[in-house]
Amino acid sequence: MARPATRGIRRFRRAVPAEARQRTALELVLRSRTLPLLRASGLIERLVRDELGRVPFTQLANLTGAPAMSVPLHWTPHNLPVGVQLVAPVTGEAGLFSLAGQLETASPWFDRVPALP
């Protein structure tokens, strides 16, 4: 049998949308007493700087936890794909899949293969 605290957590999860729960968790972390220590150590800045050096174009989605996908939108004369990154709000995966499906329907890419030199 679930304890009262466990039942309360389950009710909270059912009643509050995931986005609101994530926002609340982020606010709690940002208001916690550990943030000044992380700032003083420079850890946050180092992590972000290092990550930006490796993957500069995906940081918005990576740092916020937003769903994202890259899809081919154009092809070069050598049949190489040129992609675009699509980003949706947190819990917006369905919209991304819908948009990617519409783009593929308009310009199919499943069977496109770059020419080898």
C-alpha cells in the first residue's frame, strides 16, 4: 500500500502538466543555496563553454531539455543533404514529428543517397 507521501506525489504528477513540473524543479534548483557555490567555482561557465565548442548549434535544446530534431531540407548538386534543426517547447515532440512528416511528404528524402566520389 502506498504511503501518504507517495500518493500525494502521484496525485501531483497527474494533476500538474509535465512542463509546469519541470519549470518548478528548475526554479527550485536556481533558488537553492548551491547555485552561488557553482557560480563561484566557474563550473557552470566551463561546462557551457566546453559544450558550446563541441556542439554550438544544438545548445538551446540541450540546455533547456526541449525536444529537437534535424531534418534535411535541401540537397546540393552532389546530392548532399543540408539540414535544419527544428526545436519545440518541452513536451512538444508530437508537433516535431508532425512537421517532419509533412516536410518528408512534400520532399521525400528516405531514398536519397549522396553520390560517392
